[in-house]
Amino acid sequence: MTPAKPGQPLLSVEGLITEFRSSEGTVRAVDEVSYQVWPGETLAVVGESGSGKSVTAMSVLGLIPRPPGRIAGGRILFEGRDLLTVPPAEMRAIRGKAISMIFQDPMTSLNPVLSVGFQIAEAMLAHGDMRRSEAAGRAVELLRTVGVPNAGERYHQFPHQFSGGMRQRALIAMAIANRPKLVIADEPTTALDVTIQAQVFEALRLAQAETQAAMILITHDMGLVAELADRVVVMYGGRVVETTDVRTLFHAPRHPYTKGLLASLPRLHERSERLTPIPGAPPSLVNRPTGCAFHPRCAHSAGRPMCRSEVPAMREVEPRHWSACHYAEELGQSRERIEA
Amino acid sequence: MSAIEPLLRIDNLVKHYGAPRGRKPAIRAVNDISLTLRAGETLGLVGESGCGKSTTGRCIIGLEQPTGGRIVFNGRPVEHGKRAALTAMWRDMQYVFQDPFASLNPLMTVFAILSEPLRLSGMKAAKTEARVSELMQLVGLAPEHGNRFPHEFSGGQRQRIGIARALALNPKLLILDEPVSALDVSIQAQVINLLEDLQDRLGLAYLFIAHDLSVVSHICDRIAVMYLGRIVEIGTREEIFAGPRHPYTQALLSAVPIDDPDLRGKRKRIVLQGDPPSPANPPSGCAFRTRCWKATEICSQAVPALEPKPQARQAVACHHAGTLTADPA
């Protein structure tokens, strides 16, 4: 794949294969996944359960439990270095400093017996040469940045005294504490209520503006993607099936799965007589269909044998737009919407 | 109001948790809710976690004993705590739960799950088999899979089993508590379409409890918006979505991410400050006033009545709704 932007990518995942041993044999959760993240951009990685979107991110962070997990192939280049060959101690120094993460469930990501502020300060002390008082001061500042009111008092409170939205903001503060170059956010707002989600978006935006960090946003929420992402990677059955900029993806998708996903969403202010679902269910890791994993559910394949027999490769079907569909060219009709 | 008695009528429903003599204040989960639901209609009950929408559903079906108020279903008052009366009512009113993994017994086959309500209603074994197969077809499952266990089905299929079980005795009303929120995005549309088809074919009424406004806007005829145990706005789908009048409804709608990158930054978005207050210690007057940008002195003094406002057909519980335009400012 040629870069979509000039310069070097910050992160380049190349042909990553991550496998897990299970009672039903070895399953490949991530199957030759490649994507790039450029400095400062927000890349959304979209997919349903079992698509491999989170396992890819955990592989980048070096957090795949071994056993039963195993990285069976590929490279993960961060600023030109292959993270798969970095010794564990050094990986620990990268994780939480240059690359940080925000998980879905803020309750399990925070230590219940330590004050929230202490934990944020701790993240800085672990990675930098800093006095505790200095770290504490900066932690209060960070809490303020992400919109926690009364940050000075809140510093001393424990996670159970924070609401879900506040905890998630505290985690965002912790994630940007060491001015990372890359923040990986895995479903950061899924567990939250709508009005609280809006608050956390704002916090994420502010955090990114403050640090200029690149972000990988892992989500299944296409609304969130439309609001926050610069570019999008769509995953299905452990593979990347489409990648392009956010406008092109929404207006002129070139993979039947992306197209089907967008068509199936109910929309506010729009009552179509019927929704257009994708038939069937996402494939299980154990019984992945042959050829293109999407072919049993595909409205476009029309039973063509190629879809069953050959795994489609990612191809640049138009400038800066890659699709892994044998028949991607046939899906170009919706082009006029983007011109209009 | 029409002369025909609605299928479901709720008058001044109140549900508080916690003993009145206890040291801790009672949790006021539902505070004085009134609404009606006609046969064949879909009413959406919308709000954030802790607003009392599920508690309302559970009071209606008799899983919770209300602290006050009256619920009349199908012409008869719901007799909370009277097992025989409730069992009889459940023939006509059923509940579909959010989590299709937790709400099906993992040790029972689909056939056993679906035939249980039939058997308990006194249906003969010979007829049961035909009815189970009919139910499975009705929800889009292959009848030959009746001998399988829940874990052998995907999430979407499991939700279909939950719906089939609810339909076994031909109810008039289904209470659907977040029926699609645990499902993958590409599966949600399947289940929503199924629910719409079933309503057309069987004339069911739905009480649709949800937090996802896009789903609600698609499936509901009327919508009630709840905040901290009260209904703050109720009206038709068009009234609520095209011209929301309560500040909370306006904020809720503006917070929904829209899946069109061209609209990014072009929409007016109301980001509410703070979190909803605790139902154990609700603010005086209007419960929303602590987060409301329109709040004035009167909001802390009097609970606003849910009533129609000038230039709006929907009922709104806001002291300032008369001065609020449909376009949030």
C-alpha cells in the first residue's frame, strides 16, 4: 500500500497475524491485517464483534496473553521500529508513554483503592523524571483539561466516587499525561449514556488538541466515526476489507459490507418504510467461510464462484481508496453524491 | 382523548425503593407517571440509565410492586402481588429482555423453551409441536433447529427465540426492554424489521424501552422522554423529533452522533454539564434544572406539570416551554 499522505507513518501494521489456541483448534483472530496511522490523525477502526479490531490493537500494545495467544506473523512498526522485536522492559517503557490507551470500561481500568489523582500522577512518575508534587499539580491540570469540575477536590477522590462519564474522563487525562504520540481508544463511549457520550467526545477532542497525538478509535458506532475520524479502516472476519478517508467511505463505499452496514442503520429524522439489514450473522472465528469471509451474506456477490474460492486482496480501486472485494469496481455508482 | 378505552392506562405511577423507616433516603425511581397505550400502537420510553424507564416496564408487567398509582391493562387493574391474577394477565402481556444470553435457560432446548408457556397454559402435547414450529417460522428460525440449545445460536437468533417465547400465547402487548442494544449493528436492523412485521401481522402493541434514539425514531408512533423518574415530554414521533420543546429532549437529540461526516461541526450541539442527579436526592422543583441552561428561580420552586404548550401539540413539563422554540438556542 502506498501512503495516503506524504511523510512517514507513525504506526505501520504490516501483515499482522494473531492466533489463539482454543479447544476447537487454533483460531486466527487477526489475519494479515495492515494499516497505517499518520502523526496527528484520527483513524477509526470499525467492525462488529469478532472482526479482530480490538485484537489488532492489543497486538500493537503487546498485550496479547501468551499462551493462548501468539503473534504468528507480520510487523508492527512504530516510528520505524518493529515493536514485535522490542524487549519486554522496553515495551513497558513505550506503553503508557509514547503509546497510551483508553478502554471501554473505566471501572476495571482504575484501581479502586487508590485516589484517581494519585493514579494519574503515578502514570507520569512511572515514565518521567519528575517530583511527586509536580506530577500532582499536572494531574489536577489534566483533569481540568478534560472537563472534570472541581479538579482540585476530585484529585483526592476514589473511582467509586466518580460517575461513569467522569471516570472515562479521568482515563483520558491519564492517557494524555505523558504527551503520547499515539492514543488507542477502544470503544471509549460505548458504556455511557448519550448526553455523557457527548461530554466524553468533547474531552477526547480537547485531549487531542492539547497533545497533537494521533488516535486509533476502535468502535462499532458509525455516528462516532462520522464525527471524529479522518480516515477509516473497516474490518470483517479478522481482515481489513476497506480503507479510505471518512467522507468517501460514507458517500461512496467500495465494499459490499461497508455499503450494507451503512444501509442498515436507522437514522434520526428519517423514517424509511423498512430498514435494509445484512442477512445472516458475522462469522465465528472457528468456521470462517472460504474465499471472501463476507460472501455468504453479500448482496453483491450473487453467488459468483470467485467469492467462494479466492480471498480477495486489498486493491487501490481509486486513488487513496482500498477495497478487498473482487468486484469493487461495480460498486462505484454512488459517486454523484460526493460530487453534489 | 378517544372514547375507546386504551389497551394500557397508567395513572400516577410511583415506585420508590428502600424502606420508608430506613436510615437511607428512598430511591425515587418513578415519580408520578401517567400514560396510555392503544392497541396496535408503539410507544417509545426513552431516557438515560437510571431515569426509571425499565422500572416503569417492570411495574406494568407486575415484576415490581408500585408504591402508588394505578395500572389498567385490557380493562382490568393490574393486581400486583396476586400470582394467579398476574399469571392470567401474562397471557396478554409479555416482556422481552435486553440480553438474549441471560434470558434463556442454557440447559433447555429451543423446543423446551418455546413449549413451556404452551404446556403451562394447558395445551395438549400434540398441538404444542405444531405451535412451536409455527412460532419458530414466525420469527425466522428453522423449525428443525428446535432441538438445539441457546449457545448454538448467534445473538440475533437468540433474541428471535426470546421474541418467539413472548409470542407463544398470542399476547396483545409486548414490553421490549432494549431489545436490540446487545446486538451487532448489522443484526439490529434484522430484529427491528422482524418486530415491525410481527406488529403488522399480529396487531401487537409495543412498549419500546430504549436509549438509542435512532432506533426509537424508526419504530415508534409516540415517544415519552423520561428524566429522573418523570416524563418530561410526550408526543408523536414527528412532534418529538422535528420540534422538541423540553430542553432535555433538545439536548438528548443534539447529542446523537449523526453518521454524515459532511455535517461535522455544522450542527448545533448542546453539551450538558454534569451528570444526572441521584434519584435518592432529586433537586427540588424541576429535576432537570441543575443541568438546564434555561433554568430560573421558578424551576427550583415548583415541579412543572406535563401539559400541552402554545404552538406545540405535545405535552411538555417545563416552566419555560412556552418561550422555547423548536430550534434550540
